[in-house]
Amino acid sequence: MQIAHRTYRTADVLDITGQFNFGTRKDFTTALEKIKTSTHVILNFKGVTFVDSAAIGLLALAAQQFKSTNRNLSLVGAQGTVKQVLNLAHIEQMIPTFASEDAALSKKAA
């Protein structure tokens, strides 16, 4: 897995590509730690090809951490089987999921 950080308007975006699994959990945790003061983080899953239960657990944990500190965490771009797995895990109940970064920012502003 590779994670690239960039700023888009008022949010920090983590562009995640490759397999998000148990073996890459430290990379994800480190990337979030580097932007821990951000008020809105968008996880761009457009390039994610696989997620496992460890990834689902990390997403749930991140959602709890963001909620407890009144920060916003959004997820965009999940496709194919990754989207199906996230839907089966009901991630959208923990992390608002949007079609695009603009939609995620609009929702935050609303």
C-alpha cells in the first residue's frame, strides 16, 4: 500500500493505493498521526484494490477517534469489491462516504 498526502481546499486528503491489509496497518496509522491536527481528513480509496478485516478495524478505530475529538473523517472513491466489502461492514454508518472530494467537503460545510 502507498499513501500520498495532499491538501484539497480545506481538507487533508490521503490518497491510498494498493492493498490495505494487516501488513500495511502501520503505514495507515503513521499517515493519520502525521495529520492529527487536521479538522477534516478525506480518505481517497479510488486506488485501493483490496481490504481485509484489519483494515475494517482500523477504519472503525479512526472513525471513533475523529468523532471523540469533533473532527471530520470522510471516505471517497471506493470501487468494485472494495466498495462491496465496506458496504457489508457498514462502514458508511461510521464514516460518511461520498462519490467525490467536493461532495465530502460540501457535506462538511452543510
